[in-house]
Amino acid sequence: MGRWLPLGYNSAVMRRRWLLALVWLLAFPFLAAGPVGLPPITVVVDAGHGGEDPGAVVAGVEEKDIVLDIALRVFELSQGGPVEVVLTRATDRYVDLKERVRFAERVGAALYLSVHANFLSEPSVRGIEVWVDNTRSPGDRSWELAEAVLRAVVAETGARNRGVHSQKLYMRHTKLPAALVEVGYLSNYAERRLLLDPSYRERVARGILQGIYDFLGL
Ligand SMILES: [Zn+2]
């Protein structure tokens, strides 16, 4: 369990919050329907790749580092807000793909969002796209999540909107609303420069969090 250290911290916090909520509900049963004292909604944000798996590598820039930084920024931005963001990894290490979605189910997440950066041999291609597993049909909650995240990240960054697409993904191993956002192309010089800029990554993170809020109706 050592490799789940940052997550262990979160689940301890959650246990404590559940306990507090239970005590609250027992003391004030008439408030049971209200939001006061209830634990926040949990969502899982996944930084793709990690450890021995760098993801796309272009000009010494590794996808795993860019997406970890963005996931950590989403976590920071969410502090004090209505959603508890839990990360599948907070350091440079690999986590088994099925374990990532199983973890989201274990913590009772309302959704699972994986963050990636893209690569194509054609260097002129740039922009943001979101993927869902191809067992989910358009109109499914995963598509709604994908569209909400895409809309918000594009609005926040001004990046090109490359739409929502589907293919076979490991997220078929969960029933949770699940999507994978490709925040830009490392193979495009201008977009790689942007993704290396901390203030741009902050905007991407803000867009991702806003998309999660929009999806949840917050
Ligand atoms: Zn990736």
C-alpha cells in the first residue's frame, strides 16, 4: 500500500468526514436532506502514464510530467470548493490502468477524468480533444462529461476545438462517467511551447475543473 501514500491520506480524511456527517445526521435528522455537514462530491483526476511510461516524448519534453503538473494544479484549484479532487498519482510513478478506474470506484467517485497530451507525426496538427470508450453511446454520461470538459478547457485556453471522439479505452472497465482529455499536441511546436508555460497549464487546469463543475451542475 506504500505506493498509495497520498491517496491513503485522502481516504483517511474522507473517513473522518463521513464520520462527522454521520454524527451530524444522528444529531439533526431533520437536516438530512440538506447539504450542510455532508461530505463533498469526490472526483478522480488521473495524470496519464508515469514512472517507466513517459507517454509522448518530443524534444526532451515528456507527457507524463506535463499532465502530472496539470493534475496537481486541478487538485490545488479545487481546495475549498464543492468537489474533493483525488488523484491516482501525485508523483512520477506508473499505476496499472485497470487499478486507476478501480480506485475511482473504491473512493466512491462521481466521475473519472484522465489527463493526457497528444502526439502526431504531422506537426501542424494542434488543439484539444476528448475521448470516451466506444462502448458508450453519444448521449451517455461519459459523452456529457467529455463535452463539458472540452467546452470549458477550450473557453479557458482559446485552443482549437478538435471535438469528442470514441475508441477502445481501458475506461470500459468502469461504469462511472469517464473521459480522457488530450490537452494539446506536444508534436506541434507552438502548442508544446504553450504546455511548457506554467501559466498556460494553470489555464488548462482551470478549464478542467470548470468542466467538472459544469458536468456536475455546480
Ligand atoms: Zn497519453
